[in-house]
Amino acid sequence: GFDDSRGDLYLTRHDHVGYRYEILSLLGKGSFGQVVKCYDHKTKANIALKIIRNKKRFEKQGVVEVNVLNKLTQEDPNEEYNLVHVLDHFYFRGHLCFSFELLGTNLYEWLKAGGFTGVHLGVVKRFATQMLQCLNLLHSLKIIHCDLKPENVLLKDSRILKPLSADANTYHSNSSSRSTFSSKIPPDFNPNNHIYDIKVIDFGSSCYEDERLYTYVQSRFYRSPEIILGLPYSMSIDMWSFGCVLAELFTGYPIFPGENENEQLACIMEIKGLPPSSLLATGSRTRTFFDSNNTPRSITNSKGKKRRPGSKTLSGVLRSTDMAFLDFLDKCFSWNPEQRITPKEALEHPFITGQRFIPESSDNILRKAIQKQSQLESEKKPLSGSST
Ligand code: ADP
Ligand code: MG
């Protein structure tokens, strides 16, 4: 075992990490290091081992990750909060390592295995509810995840994952963020045919709300407007990402697929229109995206596409008319972080509870239409019995 230039430990199948862990396969490789599947000779079970790169910056963040994981694991003795449990942590040849319970495939690979067709709304709702358990706990502890995305949400069932061919000797894949291990998921795999549980992983970017280290966080597609615009941020950035993940689960594709941060904001404005001037007035990076009249600087993406603010609707992009779902996402995608829905409020929303959804008074016309509709339905019922 030696280190490569990134500071990743070079490992092969059947290598041992200490006497205890025997390497079986590579589960994932990200910016922080690699995650390998191991056989734990002490407990005689398979586990996941995250081996942090042997570089100061990553080690420092790794220490934060261990602390957060220990806290969260401690807070969740009955496995109610849908977050990964850490088992142990130690140093091996100068690398910080931590072991986790072994989970299944991540939701990006899962969507890919399903041909990016998305999943039924019932599945979206189930995963939303489970992610909210995690977000609710984080909220009560004032922890921001800072990197919520499909790659960081895993199916609990580890049997679904067969990511690497058994004959591979080394695991040095290319380090592209969206790797190609999914080819081992059976092609007939249909996400809608099984109902699974999920867990949130990767607290490698997380922080306590009053100990924020970085001004620029989150993966681009899931990045909240306050981060893009350079505003102070809070736990509500996770609710923005959460909304993005749900939309992607439903359609199969990222809802805001910006090629760069400029286009990222353009994608958001395409659906949401221009941000409120109060946000623009206080954003330290506003002038990167808007001229002095607060008109967005016109940009063209690599396909020659220009995105116009307000030219699309949420309903149109999602191809959904489910009012509860649309309202739920709309509340996740609030420009103003203070008005964005909280995990607790989200758990009480009709999309999650299944209660009949009645839009708020601002949508009076729509509400009247829906009331009228339900009135008609209830008037119809007694008749249908006698009409045969
Ligand atoms: P990074 O900080 O480098 O993104 P992650 O903790 O997100 O590292 O792990 C990278 C990938 O490894 C994940 O996307 C997932 O596919 C896989 N992985 C991580 N933890 C586990 C686990 N407990 N069980 C199974 N696979 C895992
Ligand atoms: Mg990750």
C-alpha cells in the first residue's frame, strides 16, 4: 500500500487494513477519498470503510465528519432518522478511516439503472418522508448537511449493490464525480417494482450552523440561491437541495442542470423568475450575475441555449399536475431562505401526510375550482348507485 498523487491509498482486493478489515471491492470514490467494501474479521460482517485522502485539508474536514457522525449515531439508537451509522474510526498509514454499516446503491446510480425515467410519485413521497426524518434531526441539532444530492442518499438494502467485477485487481477508476459502477445493476431493474428504505450519508461537508467554515458549499445542481448570490446561509440550504432531489427522483433528471454557476442561476430563474431585489441588494456576488439595473447578464450554454427568466413553470418541467407535490416543491424553492419550508413544516404538508390539499388564499381561483370539483364529486356519488 502506497499513496498516489491525490493522497489516496493504493489498495487491491484481499489487502488488509490493519488485521481487522479485508478489502472486497470499491464502493465509491469522491473528492474526499475512497469508500471500500470490507469484511470485518472481528464482527464477521461486511462493512463500508471510508479512507480519507492523506492531505491536510481533507483530513481536517474528515475530523469534522467523524464528530458529526458520532453525534448523529448517538442520537439515533433506534434507527429512526434515516441516516448512516458510523461504527468505528482510526488511522491507517496516516489516513483517517471510518467504518459504516454497509448500505446499498446511491440514488443517482439507481435512477441510472432505471434508464433515468424517474419513479412514481408514491416512491418520491416515501423517500421524501424518510429524508425529512434526517433533516428534522439535523435541524434540531443545528447541523447543516451542505451536500444533499442523489449520490449521498443510499438504499438501505446492500444486496442491490454489485458495483465492481470480482476479477478486478485494482480499483483505480477515473475520478469523475458520476462514476459508472451501475453497469452491474441488473438491466431489468425497475425502481417502481420494489419499495425500499433509504439513508442519508456523507457528512463530509457538514457543519454546525454557527461554525460555518466556507462561504461556497453544495454541489452545483443542488446549490441554493443564497450560496450562489453570496448571502449568509443557514440550515435552509438543505431544504433547497432536498427539493431538487425530489424533482430529480420524479423526472429522472436534475431540475436545475447548470453547466456553470451562471447558468445554474439562469436555470433557477427560468422557473422562478427574477430573485427579489432584497436578495440582490445584499448578495456579495450579485454583480457576477446581474448588471447595475439588476438585469441578468445574458449567457448562452454549450448547446447555444439562452435561458429566459420566468419562461417555464414547475408543473411543465415536472410534467405533473399533482397540486400537493407542486406546492410542496414550490415551498422548498422559495428564494427567501427565511420563508423556505422547514423539515417540521414539510412533515405536516399534505404531500407528506396525504391529507386533501387545498391551496392557500393567494390562489383563490384555483381553490374555488377545487372546491367546486369536490362538491360535484360528492353530488355525483348517490346518483351513480341508481344509474345502472
Ligand atoms: P465523498 O465525500 O467522497 O462523496 P461519500 O461518503 O459520499 O464520499 O461516499 C462516496 C460513495 O461511496 C457514495 O456515493 C456511495 O455510493 C458509496 N458509499 C458511501 N458510504 C457507503 C455505505 N455505508 N455503504 C455503501 N456504499 C457507500
Ligand atoms: Mg458523497
